[in-house]
Amino acid sequence: MIPIILPEQNLEKRSVSGGYLYVLAWLIIGLMTDYIDEHPIIYSVAMAMLLGFSLSRLWAKLSSGKQTHYDKPGWQRLLIANAIGPALVYGILFAFAMLHIEHHELFIYLFMINIALLSGGTVTYSPNRLLANYYLLAIALPALVVALTRPQERGVEGMMMVLYMFFNLHMIRLLNKEYQERIAQKKSLEELARKDSLTGLFNRRFFDETMHLCWAKHQRRQASLALLILDIDNFKSINDIYGHPVGDEVIRKVAATIGKNFQREIDIIARIGGEEFAVLVQETSFEQTRELAESICRQIADNSIDTDQGPASVTVSIGLAYAQPRQGFDQEDFYKLADDCLYQAKDQGKNQVVAKSI
């Protein structure tokens, strides 16, 4: 099974420093011992592989965020190779030193380094449990094979390495669980920050931010946008006569009706005030939007709310602006146009739509 690396895990940034560690540790071994002179081919091949992985990892980190990499299988494979490749190199080197007693000094150094890598990988890759498990297996599995097949050749040290690997597998499970809980909490807080608690619609802040982005996008594309502002008629009287619980139910009913009519993901529906709503509509015509607005008016007026004091009738007034962003007409002008249409609908008797396209 291939691990899926998600953007929020940010593993290329979390692990970039490890790329230097692999190379520096092997460089120190070569410089501080006679291994580079006694076994130049083994040393050079291992160094070339570690350097390749290190440079690839650095490139991945520097490229992060500049392109859309995360949905590409090739990019996923690159990140996985950057994580598992160096670990496997060190795992094989350690197993090789276990098999050859003349490499005693190398064995001691690699034993210490691999223990450190097991600990570091547990922390670094724990956001992706499957990848972290693969990383640990890459380091420890060669030692396990040697310990089982050649127990007389440093079998104790090999089994200790494996025992520590299983301990870290357990720690990965715990760390990953904590990470998933933090991600869930973060997403929940982000959702609360942009949603209205009563209706579940977006709030005013999110609507304003989205409208700013949409305005800039449509200005570049020279495309038109539609904005509806809806206000519940005589809402204060509803609260005064029936009470605030009924008033809240009216707000939820109106929100649900708007949502049923604007179900596309690109339609942004928000509660922007106590009894006021806004809908930002993209990629549709003026006539289609006006028909939807008029349908919402009829649907709300035709469905009263049952209360202890009898049915409560509800109506809304809607202002609709349809315009193309251009020089001399900004989003504040656009919003004011829809707001003016709303006030005109109120002045003309409420329970109606006033629409303007410019």
C-alpha cells in the first residue's frame, strides 16, 4: 500500500534537515576512520546515493507551494523515495557491518546512527503513519534478516535494533493519533470561524473575503457576477408577537429555503446580519438569477410557521445586482447597488424582488 501524502502534513518541510544529517554522518565516518581508504567503492556508492536523496529532498522543499504537486503520483513517489531511500541505505550498511566482523568500528558508529534515525523518523513522519512505519522497517528490517539468519554475527545487537523499532512503531501510533486529533480540532475551529452558528451558513467575514477574491477573478476574466441581498420583512414584529425562539426558527427556515435554491459549490450563501442574508452567484445569467430570487420569495411566502399562537406568515424582500467588475465600478459600488435594490423593494411594499443589471 502506497502512503498518500497530504498538503497539511507538510512532510517535505518537516524532513528537509534530515537530508543533511544522512550525508554529514557518512562524511564524518569517512573522514574520522580509515573506511574511505579501505573500502572506497562501498563508501563512494553510499555517499552518491545519500547525496542524490539529499539534493532531491532539498529541491522538494524549495518547490513546495510553487506548483500543484500534491495531486500528482510522481510527486508523491518522490517524497516517499526521499523518506525511505536514505533509511534503506543506512539499514543495508548496518546489516553489511553486522556480517563482516572486520568492520567493527563501522558497526559501532552505524548502530548509534541508526538508533538516532529510528527516533528522529518516529517524530518526523508520525503525521503519516504508513510512511513512518515504512521508514522504520527500511532501517531495521535488514538487521532483522541478519539477526535471524546469522545469529552468531552480532545477533544480540540486531535484535535490540528490532526491539527498539517495535517500540517506535507503538510511539508512531500514539503520535499519529494525537496529530489526527489536532487536525480535527483545527478544522473544527476553522469551520466555526467562518460559519454562522444559527443557520450553518457562512458568516459576514467569510462572505466579504470571498467576494473580494471573486471580484478580482471576474475582473480579470471580464465576467459578470450576481449579488442578492435578502431581508426578512417585519422581523421585529415577529419577535415581538411570537418570541425569539420563533424568530430563530424563521431565520433557519429562510436560510434553508435559500440553500435549496442555490446548491452549487460556487454559490456563496451567508448570513450577514440579524435577519439579512447575501448570496454571491457566479457563472449564471441575469434572468436565471432573477427567476431564482422570485422563486425564493414565493416559496417563503407560501409556507407559514406553526406557533402556539397560530401560523406565522413570513415574507422577504430581495435586492439583486448584476454587473461586470470594471474600472470605476468596484465591489463597494456593487454591494451598494444590491442594497439600494433591497431598499427599493421595501419601499414598494416588500415581499418582492428588485433587480438591476448594469
